Amino acid sequence: MTETTETKPTETVKEPVIEKIEPAKEPTLEELKAENARLELHAKNKEQEAERHFKKLQTFEKAEQDKKDAELSELDKEKKARVALEAENKKIKLDLLKQSTASKLGIPELADRLQGETPEEIEQDAKQLLEKLPKKTSSASATNPGGDHQVVGETDAERRKRLGI
């Protein structure tokens, strides 16, 4: 019998490759100045760009706010007009109520002095006002039916002639 020997390939062990680290080269003063100038220019450009974006954003925000204000101001104008009309309507109704109450109680010339918001309040105020007014006394008597009424513009001579004196 023949013997066969199998040969195994020999494994070669690779040794790790160690890279040689070269010592860092110190930049020169000129290189540092150039790098610094480049970075300053880059920072300045970024700052200017940010400022442009900020101004643009402010412009858009202002335009949007103006648009909202325009819309709201129209709505506000309508609300103010409505409130003013309602107040005027209420005042007119109240004035009419005071005038009718004053006429009903015989004091139409005092209607603007009446106080109150409801018909009952106005009528109560009108009655209180009537109580405080002096009572009218008739100055007419049986012998003097005209009361204290005198003819205006009559001279003494005309009066004597009229009376037969």
C-alpha cells in the first residue's frame, strides 16, 4: 500500500504592519497666518449670510403680520361700526321712551331730565320729579278771569282810555 501523505499548506503568519509615524511638522508662522486669514474670511462670509437670512426672515414676518393686521383691521372696523350703531340705536330708543313717558305724564319739556334704563325706572323717575315740582295754582278769580295777564305794549294813556278814566 502506498501511503499518501497529505501535505497541509503551511500557514504563514503575517506580522502586523506598523506604520511609521512621522513626527508632525510644525506649521510655519506664515502658514498659520494664512490659515487664520482664511478662517476669518470664512467666518465673515457666514456671518454676512446669516445676516441676509435674518433680514429676509424679518421681511417675510413683517409682510405676514401686515396681512394679518389688514384682515383683522377690517374685522375690527366692522365690529366697531356695529357696536357704535347698537349704542346709537339704544340711545334713540331710550330717548323715545323718555319722551313718550314725559308726554304721558304731562311734562314733555322735562323728558331729557328723566333717568333710568327701563320703562318702569323712567316712569318712576318722572313721578318723583312731578312730586317735587311746585303745584300750579290758578291765578284766575271770579273778579279777574284773565289772572295776572296784562296787555303788553299798552301805554298808560291807552290803559286810561280803555278803562274810561
